[in-house]
Amino acid sequence: MTQRSWSVQDAKNRFSEVVEAARRTPQTVTKHGKPAVVVVDVVEYERLRRLERARAPSFADMLLAMPQDNGDVPRRNVRMRDIEL
């Protein structure tokens, strides 16, 4: 079965049908003629979540990937601004 598109109103009126169809293939719900959401089977949703987590770098990976300066940060020679107290 191919993916079907439902208007929000149709999806509300025929929600059970949308759910049953989503168990076979993702269902798109449109709002004002534009895709708004996709209803998918929970098994497919969990598969996509696992895939996303497997590809996402950990916080430690992100920290280790940051450029390091080895403590050698050059200072710019700029004139201090005048302030009135």
C-alpha cells in the first residue's frame, strides 16, 4: 500500500482508519494543503529513534572534538575604552 495524505479534518473524522493505515505505511496529515505531520507505526518510530541515537555524537565526543589552543591564546593589543565614574 502506498502512503496516503489526509487533511486534518479527514484525519480527525477517520482517526481509526489513519491509525490502521499507519500500521502498514506512514500517513501524511496536511494542514492548509501543506504536510504537517506523519503518523507512523510504533515499531518504525522506535527503529528511527535507535538509528538517530546511533548516529548522534555523545557529549564527550563533542567536547573532545573542540579545537584546543594548548594555552597559547594571543592577546590583541587594543586601547582600553575610557569610562566616566
